[in-house]
Amino acid sequence: MTLGTFSVTKVVTGLESVDNEFAFSYTCDNNVKGTLKVKADGSVTSGPELPVGTKCTIEEDDSPPRSRAHPGGARLPDGDHQ
């Protein structure tokens, strides 16, 4: 059986630091599911090895990003900022 993988990258500019991590969930047609933690600096995060031809859906989770400096994630409130 020939195996392959997929990868996810994310680049964030502006208020969100590149130290943040974002979660991406994947579900594949062979019942494989999981979550990848992806850094916002453009580095590549690889998924698991899967049989070639497997179809997967990848979605970014809606939760706030995780930060090393602020483990709960950090976002500015809505409104005017200077």
C-alpha cells in the first residue's frame, strides 16, 4: 500500500503574533480524524500518513489562537484601537 500525507500552513500578519498556534481539524473518508496545531509563521505542519487516494476535509477551528505568552489565547476587544 502506498502512503502519502497532507500539510497545512498559516501566515498571520498584524495584531496576532507569529508565536500563536491555530488548530485545524481533519476528517478523512477512511474514518481517520484528528487535529493539527499550526504555527502562524508559515511553517509546514504535516498530517498523518494515509493511503494514497484518501479524501480529507480540513477546517480551521473557530477558537482563539493559542499563544506561548498567553496560553489562553489573546484577542483585542472590538472597537477603535490606536
